[in-house]
Amino acid sequence: MSGRVTAAFSFLGILLVDQLVKYCIELTMLPGESIPVAGSFFHITFVLNPGAAFGIFRDQQWLFLVTAVVFFGAFLVYYDRLRRSGTLIHYGSVALAAGAVSNLIDRIRLGHVVDFFDFRVWPVFNVADIAIVLGTSAVLWALFVQRREI
């Protein structure tokens, strides 16, 4: 399978899994409801997040919408360059873009982002947030650590 096809499947997989889980949460839970999964360590908690990570920039939807659209546009314009920049940069960028688009869909559809993973020692988050963090970490690792090792 070519890198483009694998990247497309990765992008769509992240997007679909995140949106489907969020949809299931919305159908089966009320905002604020929390279900213990692993004792007091891990819960599924339905949170409507009007801000960015950790709730910063609360109720600044226009900022998030513009940022996500500009980021995704840049991702599309520079995709070929990203693809040629190495595996970590390529797939890290794909994961980052998929997470950003999935959260953008929430913001357009609902006016906020649905979060649900609750480890009680960290702010509640979702699959898209995981993709954004892992994608960003992969790109930064490739740029600042891996490049120095070459």
C-alpha cells in the first residue's frame, strides 16, 4: 500500500473512531455524567468542552475554527513535502490533522468539543486529543531529536 493510501486510511480511521465514540457518548450519557470503569482510577465522563486543551481560551470558538481551518489548509498544501520528510513527520502530521479536523467537526456541529476519557488526575480528553498529542510529539521528536542523531 502506498504512503498516501496508508495516510488516508490513518486519517479517516482516527476521524471515524473519534466521531463514533463521541456519538455513542452523546446518545447514552448526559453531560456531566460519569461512569467508573476501573475503580476510582478511570471513568468515562461526558464533558462539553468550550475551550482548548485543559479548557484554556474558553468560549473562543471563532479562534478555534479559524486556527483549525488554516492548519488543515496548510496541511493539504504542504502534504507532499510532509510525506517526503520522513515517516514520523508524515504520519505525525496526519494524526495531528485528523485530530484537529475531528474536534473542528464537534465545534461546527455542537459549538464545543465532546471529551470523555477521565483519569481523575488529568483533564478529560478524547481520541482526537490523543491523536493531536501523539502527532505533535512525533513531529517534534523527528525535528529535534531524530535529526540530531543523523
